Amino acid sequence: MIITSDTRLLVENTTVHLIEHDGVQVAYDNGFPIPEFSTWKMNEESRQYISLNGEWRFGHEDEISCTDADLACSDKAYNDSAWSVQKVPASLDLAYDNGKYQYSFGAFWFRKTFKVEQDWEAKFVKLNALGMGYHSAIYINGTKVGENEGSATSFSFNVSPYLNYGEDNVIAVQIIRPPHDQNDDGALPAGGFDWWDYSGITRDIYLEATAPQTISKVIIDASPLKERVNAYVVLLNYGKEAADLSLQVQPGVENVAAQTKNVTMKADEVKVVTFEFDTPAIEAWSTESPKLYQLKAEIKNGDSLTTQYGAIDVEVGDAKVLVNGSPEWFKATNWHDENKESGRSMSPEEYRAEIDVAKNANANLIRNAHYNRHPYAYEYADQIGMYVMDEIENYWLSEKAIAHQLYEKGLSREKAIAMAWNQVNHPSVIIWSVANENTPNNTTHLAWFNDMRDAVRSVDPKKRPVTYASNTQHHPVDMSMSAADIIGFNQYYGFHGGEAADYGAEQYREKLLEIHERYPSKPIILSENGTWSSLGDRAREQWQAGNFAAHWDVTVSYPFTAGYTFWNLKDYRSKMEYTSRDPQRLSGMGMVDWAARSPKVVYYYFQEATSRGANRIMNPRFDRGIEEWQIISSQKEQAYTIVEEGMQISLNASDTVTLKQNAFDLLAGSYVVELKVRGLQGQAIAGKIELKSSYLSGGSLVKEFDSSGLIKLPFTLTHNGVTNVTVNLHLEGTQSNEQILVEQVDLFPELK
């Protein structure tokens, strides 16, 4: 239910909810509009900041006494000198005392002393926290200023009334971490979940001081197709008197002038002021050209806020996702927000390293499974041109938990509102996902999804598509699919259920066609698919790659699919029982490993996969040297050089060279081997492609060639299960110092 009323600032409702102002839905939390959190970089010149990152006193409830001369741990006068000194932000699971607390639960306490200058007394001061939890309670000088539930969503408190200006202040934070095996219908997730529940003050925390008349946020709707920018400026008058303001907005687009509007505000009032700009010169944001603009909203002689944005249009229709008017296909990967050094408290440099793995694998979308990220993750995706499917923690909820969230607790709706509000200006975020693998098929489940979908749409002026990842493999009938803009489909046929002989590919095909028949106008994204492997265990790596190839080939076979999302970008930590025998509690489902992000076989398969299907040649462009290729020659030392265009081979007359590679994961069907080769000196080329397999007639198939260009060798395999094919490329020298360039060798299926 969307809350619309004339309720003003400082309402009693401390939950995340929506209030309509001037025709615009504004997200509130803790009694005032949720502010802009991109200010974590602390670069708004009109504002003042105090970073609370750094050293804090820290203690677990089993190691400290929360009574000292009848003082509680939250009190300013409490003596915390015996507590340890620890870093914030950090994931206490890994950071503190060599991982001592990763299996500790209950209450953790953090305390820090900071000074606020006297001139802040005339300002509006917020405490902004980008991530802590699971449950957190914040105290300033012994007074509780508020509580928060959830670990991954940014939140803010008005702390102006609680500070001692010109003096030292003490902030105390109590973090409650529930046990791994706790089941709580009011929590998100409500019980078991297949990732690690990092705890502590895991992300940046800071104070932000503005003038009492402040710009809380600017919602920007920039359309390259309509050539216009709309800006909705959320103003807050925290002052106790009315104020006349002159508000100017500059959209940052070439040859577009700033606009100014005069605004009168009552005390303790919120208003939304709308600006509309014609922008014929605006450039679209895309993955190929991630053009960004900066809009500046400024109150004359007062507060200002600069917001980065991109111009993008996203629509769904006729089983297609249209981005800037053109159909888009998402080569995607799921991603967990962690690494072995920092847990869920990564630095910008660490975030870049993680996301670059996906970018270098030629992914164009990352799914934020299954919770929101630090603001920098979205900012970096904007910068490099990476689509994002954003998501919240509605994971594996039972029928009872869903009903509790819908009719009583409302935390699911809160997270959906906050996600859309906080990330609305990021052009990289093009799909909102509000749940993962919640299985009940009933009207309550449908109403729960609709409630969150409608909340997201009411916040997002672009009305970007809303989806959820369904557990369709095990629950094939799901009425909530009728309400989703995009159907998200998690499936692990051949791994979790189904026949392994063909990696479950045909069972997946049958289910995909069944869903399309039921919802022919909706695009379908395979939102999860993968299997386990261990880096260095070649047999398991190959099985993982084969599983990917089989499911990728089915997905790209049909025009109504909009994407494939691999599970997972990297090995990840999990609290599930299946990881208990591993000291690091790792699930090995990544395309790269946990420790060093080293690629597995499936990484290269994913990297080379196209709309034609999965390419079974491990190193088709020779860009990793001769890795995966065996080189056999009539000479003891063969002259070959890896160049930007491929592999350059030097041969004399009567010299020979053979390159050999195994394609190990082929199912029954038709394929084609393609070779791009040319002589650098214009001479004729002599050679042949030879395929070897027990399922080829006579055990082999040969195609000879005597000229440069694209050489193709089609073949068909008829067998049950999976088989290997050896690909041999044989070249012969015809004259002295002959230079031959092998540009690429591919092995693609002929899709159904």
C-alpha cells in the first residue's frame, strides 16, 4: 500500500514509507526524506562533513561489561578504555582478531569520540550510514537516536538535537547479529540463505551538516528519445520559521541554460519543485558510450547538491527489453559483494577489481544478488558502462513469512522503496528485482509482489522494469509471473535435479517453451544457472564449462529470451551446511576463484559466448599465448609469435606445424569449426583442419585449404550424453620464410 497524505516532516512513522508532495512520491525514513548518499565522497562545497571512519572502541557482549558504575555502554561517561581498538568500516567476521568473531552472535558494541564545532548548532546535521547490521541501534551522548534493520541499505538519522556543539561527543552503536540458523518471519532473509551474513559497521559512516533549508535529493528523469531532462528537487525546511528561497538548477547539458524558481516554505515543511529542460544535444548513456552529466541544484546563498546522471530509456514490449529504443540482450553474471581481504567492506579499488572481472569477461550486466551495494559500486558501473539488476533481500521466504511481510511487518516494502529511491539516478540500473526464489504460488504471493512492484514504480519516473527471480524449475506454475515486467527464471537442470547426461539442457528447453507459451509477450531472463567446480580440478572445471555451454546455447536459441545470468562471478562464502568442511566456507560456483580471481575454464567459455552459441575453443584468439593449444612440429624449435591479431607462424618449405586442442563438452547436434588464416606476404597457404572423435564416421573428418580467408568445416554428432572432439590445425610451408597468421579458431553449434 502506498501512503499518500499531507503528513509533514517529523512524523512519528520511522519506517521507510512514501508521502506525496506536489504530485511526487517522496521516500521518508526516520521522520524526514531519505537524503542523497552519493555525498559519502564528501565533496559538496556548501556542506560540512565529519567522517566517522577510522578507529573505534569495540567489544562483544561476552567480553565486556555494559555496567560501569551503573552506566550503560551507550552512555557518554562509560569507560571503554579496556575495549579493543578496531577499524571501521570493516566486516568483523574477517577483520578483527584474525576472524575471531565470524561465528560469534549476539550484541557487538562500537564507540567513538568526535568533536563538533560550535557553528554546526545552526545547521541540520544528519548521521549517514551506508551499511551496518543486521540490527543496529545508534546512541549519541547516551540518547538513542534510532534503530535500523538490515545490513545492506543505507540509512540516515537527524542527530541535530543530540549533539553537544563545540564539545566532544560520543557515538555508540550496538549491532545485534542473529545466529546462522535463526528463523524469523520478520527478518530479511527470514531463515536459511546461501551466502555469508557479514556483520558490523561494514560501510562508511559520516556526519553531514547543511543549512536548515536543504536539498535532500534530486530525482532526475533524462530521456535521450524525448530529448528532455526533468528534475524533481526535494526541499526540506528544517528551520522553525518560514523561508523564501531562490532555487536554481543547471542540468549540465551543453547549451542548456539554468532555470530559477522562487519557493516559499513553511517551517518543518517538505516541498518538491519540478524543472523541465529541453535538451536536443543530450547524448544517450549506453554500455558502449557511458556518457554522464552532472546536474547542480543550488539555493541562492545556501545549500547545494550535485547529482550525476545519464540519459537512458528502458521499456518492455513484445518479449523484448528495449534500451534507448533498441532491443538489448544481457550477457550477465550474478555477483556477491565481498572479497577475502575485506569481506563486505571493500574499498573503491577493491570494487573496481571485482567489477572489472565481469567487464573483462564481456558481461554487460551484473545482478546484485541478493542485496543492495555500496554507492560506489553503482557509480563505477555508471562510469564503465555496465548494466545492473539491483535486488533486495527477499530470499527463500515461506508462505507464512510473505504474509507477515505483506500484512504486518512491511520490511519487504521498505527495502523496495529504499532501493528505488537510493539508486534511481543511476543509468546503469535498468532492472529492479524485488525477490529471489520465494516459492508459494497463491494470491498472497501475488499481492506481495504487486505491493513492492507498485512501490518501486511510484518512486521511479522512468518506470524501469520490475522482476523477481522465480524458482520455476521446482515450482513451474507461478501466478506472480503474470505481474512481472520481465520473467526471471532460476534453474540448475542437470545439477540440482534433472538429467545430467545432457547437462539438463532439454529439460530446460521444455520449461522455457512452457513459460513462453503461458506468457508470450514477456521477455525471459535466465537469472541463475551454474554449477560447482574447483580451480585446478580440470575435470570439474570442464564439467562446469560444459554445463554453461549447454544452457547458454538453449537460451540464445529463442527470440523471446532477453539474457543469461551465470551463477556466480566468483567463488563466495556461504553459511549453508554444504560448505562446513571448507575452512573458508567457500562455495565453488564462481567463474573465477575466491583467493586471486584466477579464471576457471568457464570464464573463457563465458567470455567467448555470443548469440551464435558458446564457443568451445578455449583460446580462439591466442590472446593467452599458446595456453590450451598443443604445438607439434617437424622442427625441434618452431618459430611462432603471439601478436595482437593472433598467432604468427614462420615456416620454410617442407616445414610443418600442427596445433591441437580438445573440445570436451559436445552434445549430440550439428556444429561448425571456423578458421581465420592468411598469408602475410600474399602467398598461397597449404593446410588442413582435422577433427577426431569416435562419433565421426571413420573416426575423423578433414578439410584441406590452399588460400587465405574464413574456412568452415561443419560436422554432426549423434550420440547419448557428452563427448570429446579433437581439433587439429595442420599448416605446411611452401617457400622460404613464409609468414602465416592464424587469427582465430572457433567451434560453434548450429542452434535449433
